[in-house]
Amino acid sequence: MMKNIAVLAGGNSGEYEVSLKTAQNICNILDKKQFTPYFIHVRGSEWGYTDDLGNTFWIDKNDFSLMLSGRKMYFDVAFIAIHGNPGEDGKMQGYFDMLHIPYTGCDCFCSALTFNKYFCNVVVSHWHVPIAPSLHFYKDSAIDLTQIEAICGYPCFVKPCNSGSSVGVTKVHEIGELQTALAEAFLHDDQLMVEQFIKGREMTCGVARVNGRVQALAVTEVVAKNEFYDYQAKYTDSRHELITPASIASATETTIKRYSELIYEKLGCKGVVRIDFIVDSKEKPFFLEINTIPGQTALSIIPCQVKYLGIELKEFYQNIIEEAVQRFQIDDNNLTEC
């Protein structure tokens, strides 16, 4: 039977516009012989579906349903394509967990943990994956500038802990730039991290479950034409270059893929994620962050890596939906046994 798929887009972060493009691309790709996609626009408390005639129908959040043609319609799966808040930070996942509705991607805990850059780094470091030295501060807490210089040095990065697409991130070259960078980061979050700068090449690796096993898709090199891969560089075609597969030593590629699969499995990730690294001059990869809902526009990294592997995107997204349904059925069985 045809499945109704709610593809959630938008959200409340600086990644709003990218999310709309990601969701639209997924809607276009889904096999219309198996799935009926509904583009659900989420912005604040307004969640709605707009039909081809321009009529908007609002989601009933009590049960995540739509009233269409006088009948209440339910969804078989929620395909979460919201980058940032509330789609990537665990909030939407918690909502669907409470309603017992299948959804794609990582669960509530995994999403919340990985969305916080600092605490995710702390966890990942326990699996002997190299990370850059960093410090963590809350808003209005005392910030020791001497400690920052001793642990992180200059240049360093100041990053909001809970923010994506490099929103609010500043590269700080000397102590005189630090206060402005701290203020900018705190505009986007109530906690931040200061991280040591590692000079090197930026690599990113997609991971998903392919043919029943966790598999690194490919390693892509990200060449930013700005000083670093900031928001402008990420979303301006002329400001970056994506090279798939990356032109790196075979041993380095193997290490990045091994780390990526390890992180995916240890964190209990689901669906497709993208894991970023910086590779220093000695070919040593350092973990940067994990994106549990990576960009999936027509020009994004994940679709390019999937195509590089020779997998049809329709098949890839079908597998992600089937994984969500299967997880829901396993949860149902566990509830029955209890």
C-alpha cells in the first residue's frame, strides 16, 4: 500500500532556507509508486501543508494529523529534514516518540547529544578518536582568558555549542578579537566552546546502513575559498569546492571511514549522517562534528556520495524510510512483551 510521508522542513534556526531545499529535493526523489510525500512547513508553532492550489492546512499537533477533504489523514512516517532547532536537536524526535509515530534518523537522545558540539566531543574522545583541545563556557559565567590562551592558543575557533552551518562561529587570531567572538557566539546559544585551530584539509564522510550494515559512503574534501568553511562558503557555490572522492592517501581514507563507522555505531545513529574531520599535515584526522540531518539538496555532499557509490537515490531514501518503520515495529514488539 502507498505510504503517506510527512517531509518536515523549515525550523527556527539559521539553516531554515537550506532545510526547505533539502526537504523539497527529498520530496522530488521519493518513489511516487510507493510513497505520497507531503511537504510540511514548520516555523515556530505553525506547522502546515500547502496544496497545489495554495490552500494551507494546519497540522493537528495532538496526533500529527491533517484534515483534508473533510477527512482526517494520518502519516505512516515522518521524514525529518529540519536542520537545527527543532529537527536536529532531539525536540522533534521526542514529540514523535510520545505519539509513537515512526520517524527517520537518530533518536531523541542521540540527536540532543550530537547537536551539542562540546559534549559530543567529550563522548567521542573516549573511543580514542582524536579531537582538538577545547574549553566550554556558559553565558554569564566567568571566562578565563589566560586558560583559553594556554589550552587553545591562537588562532582558535569560538563556536556556539548548539548551532549548525557555522552560524555564530568566529576564527580568532589574537586575544584582541576574543571578546567580540564570544559575544557573537552567545547571540546564538547560551553556551559555547573555544577550540584549538588545527591547520589542515577539511574532510567529510557520510554514513548510513547499506544492505543491512553500517557503511561509510565516501570521503569528500571540502575546499573553502573563505578563511574557513563558514556559512557564506557553505551556501555560495563560488566560495567552495567539493571533491568526491577526496584525493588523499589510502591509509588516511581508511582511517576516516573507520572512525566514521565507529562513531555511527557507538552513538546508535540511524538514517544518514555526515561526520566532519580536519586532516593535519601528518595525515592525522581530527573529529570536528557530526551532522545527524545533513544537507541533502541536489548539490549537497550526501547525494553526491550516494551517487558515487552507484546507489540510486530513490532506493537510498526508500531504505531510510523502511529502517524507520522497522525500528517502530521493533519498539511495538518490545512494548507487547513488557
